[in-house]
Amino acid sequence: MNAEGAPAVRRVSYFSLVWRELRRDRLAVFGIWAVVVLLVLAVGAPLVSSNQPFWFHDARGWSSPWLVGLFDRLVFESSVDIFYNLLLVLLPLFLLAYAAARRFFGGRLVRRRGRLVAGCAVVFSLQFLALTPATIGGVENPLHYSHPVQNYRAKLAADPHASALFPLHHYGYRETNPVESLSPPSAEHWLGTDQEGRDVFARMLYGTRISLSIGVVAVALYIFIGVVVGALAGYFGGWVDTLLSRLVEVMICFPTFFLILTLAALIRERSIFHVMVIIGITSWTGVARLVRAEFLKHKGLEYAQAARALGIPARRIIFSHILPNASAPVLVSATFGIASSILVESSLSFLGIGDPNVASWGETLNAGRTDQRLWLILAPGFAIFFVVTVFNLVGEGLRDALDPKLRK
């Protein structure tokens, strides 16, 4: 009750309304939790499967090969793995910083939360950029290092006085053993091995990192391109709309997958980042058309006309006023786009033009087709099906939750 005795009005944010509707869809909630589990597995993969022990003790003393191996380029060559490993190390520190800030600032943390998150993001980005290059200004980067990878399982078996604590599954995804080539699933190798004796379970686990990274980065890239093109075309109209619309139509005329194949084939030394960029620069047309349609509708509404009447710059009207109100279809498209990008990357790897240095599900699936081994087909096939399905479930739930006509 307020001072005049009237009941107080409870303000409900737009996010709260969408989340309330989304929670009613059990399949969408299942999809969200499945995505969370996939993210946890991607970040914590070295805690589950690694050939480097957490600690090792022999006559020379104690050591932690696992911690050193997180940033060893002979253990983890791909920068995607370095990114997730750095997140695994820094995330507990960030959580401790947040807990300390919450205790110090109390209720004032709500106003400072954005600064805290931004600060953590800056620290993480600087650390990642420091770990990535092999040389800085012509000088060898000490953080970009590699050491000979030792077989600690063999050392443990050979030395009766040695002791070690390994992760739950003590195999790395790059570790080869020709003696165990094409071994079927067993207690030692949960999902068997491939032609080179690499553990399939470890490759499937670390392949989660590749699939999620491809989906998020590629979608972020083509969402950015599509939003900019669609917003400019829809807001300004006239010759700008005509020019950009013809550009979209020309891009749509090309078969997207074959265009991706062509661009990928032109790159001599392919990496996972090339695949991300190729998918991003070839898949933005659908988003551009969605955003253009939303801007054509919103720019004639009262709030947009009032903003123009007040003399607010066009840039601010586009990105601060109209775009937030026109972002619902973009969010739905991004969710479905993640599933589509994962399928494209798996297809490229299956055809042999993906990044050969990463643990891709498509590459394992192709190995199963070549070697005619059922476990090499079922494991990546089910993983691709499951991930694509859960992202589609989240996309469908989000689409229904953002539709005001379906709210109860």
C-alpha cells in the first residue's frame, strides 16, 4: 500500500515475463539445462579426461603435470582449448572476487555489478591475448611454451614407489597408441579407440568445446553483420535499402553450403577460426532480412517518431531505441543458428576440410565411415543429434515465450 492507501503497483520487467513463459515449456527448460551441462563439460573437460595427473610423486619430489599441461602446446595445441583452460583456472578466482565484493559492498553491488563483470572480462581477455602469440615483438613468448609430454601411466607402473592422482578418465584426446588401434568399447576405453589408437571418449568430450565455440562465435559474427545491414536498410530506406537488399538477394542466390566448401577449400592451412569466419560471413542474410522487416515496422511507431522529433541522432535511435525492441526475432534466429553452425562444422570435418588439429565430432564420424566401426559412428552421431536437438528446443521455447499472443 502506498501513502494514499492505494495498492502498490508491482513492476515486472520484460525479461521476467519472457522467463516466466519459458519456464512453462518443459522441453525448453530441459534444453536450457542440457546446454548448461554441455558448457560445464566443455570448461571442465580436463578435470574429467586427461593423461596428465593432478599430482605426481617420485624420487625427484612432487609435481603437478596437470596444471602445467593446461597451457602446454604439446598437450593442447588449439587456442580454443587454451581459452577454455584459462576459463577453468580463472573462473574460481572470479567467483571469489564476486563473493568478496558482495560482502564488502552489500546492496550497493547491484549498481557495481556491471563494472565487476566488465573488469573480469578485461582481465580474462588480456590473459588470453598474452597466452596466444608464440612471439611478441620478435621475442619468444614465455607463456606460449611446450614441454616433452611424458607417459605418467608408464612411469607409475615402472616405479613401485611413485604415486599419482589422475582424472576420472586418464587419456588425452591427442594421445595416440597404435597398439590399441580400433579397440572396441571397454572398461579402459569407454567408447573405444580410432585408427590411431586415440581414445574416443576423450575426443568426444573435448569436441564439445569445438562445437560450442563454432556455434557461439560464428553466430555472433553473422548476427552482427546481419543486424548492421538490416538496421541500415530498414531505417534509412530509399537507395540505401535498395542497395543493401540487392546485396542480400545476391548472397541468397549462392548455395550457402557449397559457398562455404569453396571458401574452405581455398585456405591452405585451415584452423578452427577460419571455419568460424567462413560460416559467419556466409550466413547473415536471414538475420538481415528479419531485422530489416522489424525496422520497417518500428520506425513508424510513435516512440521512434518522437525520438526523431527530439533531434536524437540516427545512430542512437537505431541502436538504443529501435534495435532493443526489434531484437526478439534476432534472439530466436541466433538460437537456431547455433544448431545450424554446429551441423555445418561437423559436415566440413566429415568431408575432411575442417581443422585437422582439433577433436571434431564430424572427423570422428568420418573415421567410423572409413573404418566401418559402429562405435565410431554412434558416439559422434548421437552427440551431434543431441546438441542440435537441445538448441532447437531452446529456440522453439524462446520463440513462443517472446510471442505476446501466446502469453497467459
